[in-house]
Amino acid sequence: MVDSATISATPASTAAAAERKHTEVAVGILLRADGAMLLSTRPPGKPYAGYWEFPGGKLEAGETVEQALRRELVEELGVTIGAASVWKITEHDYPHALVRLHWCKVWEWSGEFEMREGQAMEWQQMPLTVSPVLPGAYPVLQWLAEERGLEYSPE
């Protein structure tokens, strides 16, 4: 079941956001049996390089969210995921793009992790020990913390 709660970055950005086209993004929350989540850094040369994020990427023409996530995780991490369906949808208005993020929880994958874009990766429990985290992830980190009976406060 998809929780269609949509979060905007700030009320002040609403008017400006209405004039911009959304970039659709599939995002994978890879979860180990112990509850740890995989985060990786944004690659050099991309906006917010070095910030920690959940892996994923833009949907290409004609792709479903699951297809895009599958492709992106092979390209970025070298792993093939099992079933993935959308859990939450949020929006974030970055200076470089207005994104609609389709968040998918993923519990199964195969292959060895390879950081194919020069990024770093870390398995993280709550509270996170990596910083800074990409601002678009804050609402999802809040929901994940609530699921675990914890509180989350961004840096």
C-alpha cells in the first residue's frame, strides 16, 4: 500500500515549484535483517556531492518505478534487487531540481556491492552516524525512526 503523503521543501517554495517540472526519482531503502539501512554518498561532480543518500535515480521514459530502481542499483551498486514497490512518495525542491521521490523498501538483493560511481557506502542504524544527509531524505528518515519507536532530528 502506498502512503501518498507528499512533502514539499518549504511553503515559500510552493509558487516557484508549481512552475517547474518534476523529475521523477526511484529511491531504494535497502534493509538488512538487523534493520540497518544502506546509505551512499553522492558522486563527485553531481549536485550535493559527498552528501549521504539512499541509492536510486531518475526514471527514464517508459520505465516504472521498480524498473528504474532495478536499473539504477545495478548501475550504481552492482546489485540486483528482489521485489520492490512504492512505500511513500515525497517531493523536494532543490535549487537544481524539483524532485518527486518514490521510496521503495527493499529486503532482498543479490550480487556483491561495488561502488561504481566512486561513492562511499555505509550500513546505518538509527541514529545515523554519517553526515551530511541529503535534505530530501529527512521525511523518510523521520518515518523510519517512528517505525522503530525512535525520534529523528536532522543535523
